[in-house]
Amino acid sequence: MSVPNSLPVSLHPAGQNRLVGTVLSADLVEVAGSLFGQGMRLALVSGHDDGESMRVTYLFTSGPPDFRVELHVPLARSRPTVPTLATLSFPASRFERELHDLFGIVPLDHPQPRRLVLHQHWPANWHPMRHGATEPPEMVAGAGSFPFVPVEGAGVYEIPVGPVHAGLIEPGHFRFWVVGETILRMKARLWFVHKGIERLFEGKDIASGLEIAERISGDTAVGHALAYCQAVEDAHHITVPQGGQGLRCVLLELERLYNHVADIGALCNDVGFGLAQAWALSLREQLLRLNREITGHRLLRGGVVPGGTRVRRLPTVVELAEVGQRFEELVELTASNALVMERFTGTATLDESHAHDLGVVGVVGRASGLVFDARVAHPIVDLVDGFTPALHSSGDVLARYAVRVDEVRASLSLLANLVERVGDLDVVASLEGRAVPDQLDGGVGIAEGWRGAIVHRVELDQQQRFTRVKIVDPSFLNWPALPTALGDTIVPDFPLANKSFNLSYAGNDL
């Protein structure tokens, strides 16, 4: 794939398979439209406060083969505006609303310019990612309630759920409009715990940044650490040895295993089949104990490091075979239960057209027929011959269950192959003495976490301190799909539908 020479942008190579160029605001829609027309996806949009001026960075990706185009749009600080890409891309519309909230960058002609990240209680002119932003100000008194769009008609009533929930989950508010038990419409409100993670990176060194990355979403320590380390390495033009890349794949698949096993059990528990949940939790505990032996941490922290990977040992073929046997018993237990399968089938369907238009990734996307998987599109190591992402097309809870089942089987197969290929358990390329060639070019990392593609983009100064880190967790892209899937679903099936998506509040509410 290549960028047409006729476009008003001059590109230069930077990092891994990436072209970078500056685009004038007036030319953005034309250039972006051409890239969308070639099938590229908008993986990230990042605001920047460069002091006297501001900037927006757009990252477009495609693959295989791995190909990335990064556009920088300089903006006047006195009037920072960009033309909206909302008519070309739904993810772009949400990235632009985020830009407006955090940086005060206005997307001109945006069809839905209301706030996204900062709720109505925040002062209108306070933009926390701008340099010189004060400490969080006093909340606005009398800001009023969120202006939900009402649904009216005979027999329609509202059910508010959250943001505080009975279980040990983070806050999110769900507003249902219902007739009888059938959901007509659902609106999800998030960002009750926006933590300023991206601002927290600023001024940190690389080692301190890794500690933050591993904790962005606790169940995705490897996925976020890997995307972070790839971005740091990309900024320094460092190539990780293949042995280190193989070890990273081992850790990524181990993280996928314990999360998918837990989700399969939780899905069964949501339809009252507690036996399967107990079985899954027992297997998850076995995997977590194995994780602790491999990296010293049950959630696999400490294994992925800038420049490579460090592990204490690898899982053995015997251990993987035992996990596989226990997992197949779990699958047989669930798939043979007619009540479980009946509740899964046809529930909360997200069709391929809506999934594509919303820009959905990962498990949710592949359950709706979207083939994208960063392990294939943006590979870090050659996987076994014939590896293809798990794919189903019905888009219901059953499809999302089936993708998880197939991914566990694929992960076990990949692990069995990888442990035979990996030699040294400590493979790290040194970053000592390696300066960043160009601060504004930055570095990009893309990893297929267990929920879906994770993207990190970093910029560092010559003292190896971060000036900007932008993070895109798959949950940011996938949350809008949940309300779409709930049309004509009954209220009692909401917990099941929600669990089948299993999105991260922490990964979204950065």
C-alpha cells in the first residue's frame, strides 16, 4: 500500500513501517478521506500542546502487510480548530470530542459536539491536558442533570442503573427506555473515574512509565506494557531480538488464556449455571499460579520491559496439555447445556455492518465477522503456519462465547509452538545511550490485547522524559457498540450482554 503522490502531504519514514508528514488543516479531510478510501483505519488521534502552538496527530493503520501513516496538523494556539472527520469515521467523532474536552481543540462542524470525557459539572473553559492547566477547579453548582434524549410512547418507562454498582466494578451509568421487558434504547455514560493517566506520564522516565502502563487496566498488564514498550523502541529505532519477541508473544497469549477462561465462566454464571463458573475459576486460578512462576506476578507484570522480555521460566508442554484438557471439559460442560446455549443464541446481536461502521475491534469485532487482529496486521513475530484469527459472524452472545473458546484453543496451540522455539529467557536490547532521533516523530506501539488492539504513541525529549503519551484501549472503541447490540434485547439479559462484551471502565476512563 502507498499514499497517492497527488495528495497535499509530504511524508518521510519514521520508525517501524510508518510514514509521517505535516498536513494543513484545510487539507486534512482530503488526505484522510483518501486513506479511508484505501481501507486504512483510524487507530489514534492525539492532541498536543507544543507551547506557542498546538497540534493534532492522526494515526492511520492497515495490514497485513503492516503499514502506518501519521499526519500532524499544526494549529494556532489562539484559535485551535480542525475540520471534523465525523462524516468519514465514527471513531474520529469520538476522538474529536475527547480533543475538545481535554485540549480545547474545536472540531468544526461536528454533528454532535457535546462533551464526552468531562461531565457537565466541570467548568466549560478548563482543559486539563493544556500546559499551565490549574489543579482541578471547583465543580459547577447547579449544573443540572445530563440531558438524556427521551423516548416517549405508550408504556415506555425508564430504568436507571449505576453509576455505583453492587459488585466490585468501576462506575458507569446505564439508562434504559423499556416497554414491558424489551429494551428500546440504552445510553451508557462513562468517565466517572477519569484519572488523567496520560498527563501522569508527562515528565516521567521510561522505567516509571512502564509501571504506569502495566496498571492502566489491571487485567491487561501485558497488552499495555507491550504496546508501551513497542512505542518507546519505535521512538529510539531499536529492534528487539526475535527471541525477545517470541517471549512477548508467550506472555500475551498467557494473558489471553486466563481472561477468556474467566469470561466463559462468568457468561455461564449470568444464566444461572454456577457449576461452569466454579470450574472456570478453578482453571483461572491454575493459570494465575503459573503466571506467578513465569514472571513473579499473577497478572504477568514485570515480564515485558523496554528492549525485550525477562521471564523466570516457560510453561511446559505438559502444563499446557493439562490446561487444554481441563478447558475442553469446561467447553463440553457449557456447550452441552441446552439452557445455556438457548440463552446465548440470538441475544444482543451486533451485525457486521454496525460493527464496521462503529470501528469495533477485538473479540467483539471478530464475533461480528470483522477479521482484524493486530497479531496478523501488525505482527511482532512469525506465528505458526496457518494461524488465522478466530472468526464468527452471528454477532450475538453465542458468537462472542465461541470466539473466546476458539481463541483459547489457538493460544494453547501458539504457546506449544512458541515454547519450543524460544531459547534464552532474558532477551533485552539496551536503550543506554540511544537518543530519540526526532521528538515529534515519536514512536508507536500496537498489540493485540485479549480484548482487542491496544495502541500507544509516545514522544520523549532528549533527557528521555515523556512529553506526551497517548493511549487507545479497545474499550474506548467498543463501548458505543453495546447500546447498539441491546436493541430488542430484554432487560434481564443486559448483564449477560454486558459480560459478553466485557469492556474495561479503567481502560476507557483514562
